Amino acid sequence: MKPFLYGLDHSSHDFSEASSLGKSIFTNAFPLALAQYLAVERKLPIPMIKATLDSADRLSTEHVITAWSEIIGTEPDRAHFEFEGIYKGYGNYTHTSANKGDAVVIERGTGEHPLWDDSGRGDHTPCVFCLFTG
């Protein structure tokens, strides 16, 4: 059996290759693989830390138990994980090119970057998807 990381069959790295298991790639890939496993095999939601503004515009955070599909914006089996990819939606906020992200989720079959957060504003502001991996 070839080595692999669960749920990352569709990604920009071949995890059967030793070069894909280096520290900078693995530290981003492993939490995604774990979340994929918990969501698909165990049917568990994922604890998410959500930043919010209170009525006085003070920043605070809250823990929200959320379905993984809501976090990544697509069903886990439709996700493609682009490591060191550029989220094209951020191109609107720079005069050159957006910086690469550790992991960008793309919905397979559509090519859409599904990370959009309406947040009640109606403007489909891009949502920030962060992995804190140490």
C-alpha cells in the first residue's frame, strides 16, 4: 500500500512521494487530513474559532462547532486542496498578485474557490481560512 493522507487524494501534492512529506507541507496537510477523516468517517463536526465584532466594534472570538463542509465551503469528497496556492479572490486587494496561502480549497468540477462568507452583509466578502498548525 502506498502512503497517503486521508481525504487528500485530490491535492497539489502526491503524498506517496517523500518530497510531499517534508515539514512545511506536512504541517499544513496533516490537520486537513485529520479534519477530513473526522468529518467523513466519524461524522463529527469540527471546532472552529470564529472572530466576531460586538455592538461596540470590539473584536472577540467564540468557539463554534461546525460541519467541515461549511468550513471548507464544499463537501469533503468534492474538495481539492491546493498547497502553496494563490486564492484568486484576494487579487482584488493587491496591485500585483496575492500571496500564496498554505492551503487553498477549490471545489472539484467547478474550479470555484468555495470560501465565501455572506455574514449577513450580502456582499459575499471572502472569508479567511486559516490553519494554525504550530
